[in-house]
Amino acid sequence: MLENRLQRLLNYLQQRITNAASEGVNSRVARIIANARGLRTFIALRIRVLFFLGKLDPSID
């Protein structure tokens, strides 16, 4: 098992970078999609995802 993952393990030890942040975002998006029953358009889903991830300004100018 270790031989199969040796290269990835060595890469981590050298770079100290993981994909934990992107997996966290993916998890939040999946949860939003699961709770988005009844949305009729992709645009509505996109707005909902952006809003809950903090990338959408709710103020109207």
C-alpha cells in the first residue's frame, strides 16, 4: 500500500500542500445543491451557491 502512494507522500512532505480547502468548498456546494430542491434554473442555483459561499454582494445599488 505504501509503495502505491509513495510518490504522493513524498510530494506532500516536500510541498506541504493539500486539497483540504477545495474539498471543503466542494462539500459546502454539494450541501447547497442537496437543499436547493425546487429551483427552476441553473442561474438561481448559481446565485444561491455564490451567496452562501460569500462571493455575492446582497446589497442593491
